[in-house]
Amino acid sequence: MVISGSFWRKTLVTVVAAGAFVWLFEATMLDSKYAARLATFGESSAMPAPGARLAFSATAYCKGMVTTSGVAVQTGIAAADPELLPVGSIVQIDELPPKYNGIYTVLDTGPSVQGRLVDVYMWSCYEALEFGRKPIRLTVLRLGWNPHAISPGLMERVFKRPEKPALPSRPLPQVGK
């Protein structure tokens, strides 16, 4: 063998192998805390999309008779910022106390509901005050009224079709001019 013939060759190969081992050993490994921090950052900056699990805050409200969408207030209705979760969105909340976990429909908005905040309707104002503000994670099941904006099923994820380009919009014809 070529390496076994010379002391300097053995030394050079040993130094190169040791350097490669140290270089690979010192490579940054993603530990669980780093990965959790990245996931939290992604949740806090990601825009809601069907199937997304996002970090929000939850509060409760009890006043009012009719929501922004025109529906009478009732259990299962939530208010949210229409920029993030438009009216008609359906979300699943499962990190609240068991009594409040479930699927909510966003049918209301409000001046104090801004950003990553979901306001859950409760009949009792005492219960709403006791609820306070809680950090939650919610899953967006549907975004807005669009029935096609739902979380994809297994077959849709496996056999993903390319999206069709949006049709160009044309201005509406002017009537009465």
C-alpha cells in the first residue's frame, strides 16, 4: 500500500481524517429547543391557510345580539381580525379547558379584535370575565366562505395537482352613462 510505506503519508492521512471528523462533529445539530423556537416563529409569522396550525390568543365576549355577518349570537361563534381570518372561516380550538374546546365559526369582528386574537362568544358575562386571555393554538379548517378553501385531505396532498392560474378580472360594464 502507498500509505503504509512512509511515516509522513501516515501522518498526513491521520491529520486529514481527524480534521474531517472534527469538522463533521462540530456541525450545528438542531436540538429540540431550537426546532421548537423555529416552529413558534413560523406560527407567529405565517399567514393563516387551510390546514395551518397557528398560535393565537383567546378571549371571550358576551354582549351583542347580532354578529357582523347578520347571524344571531350563539355558542360556537367567534370574532377575529378579518385581515387574518375573514368572516366565514372555520377554526378548531383544542387547547382551552375541555368545556370550550371545539369548532368555531368566525362570524363576527370588532374594533378590539386585532391581530392574532380570537374572541369566543359566551352567553354568561360572568363566565366570559372569568375566561380572561389564554394563549392557544388553533387549526384553520376553512378560510372565509369559499368552500374550496378547506384543508386538503390525504389524497389531495399525495396527488397534488398544479394550481390553475387565476383568470384576469375585467371591469364591470358601466350602466346609465
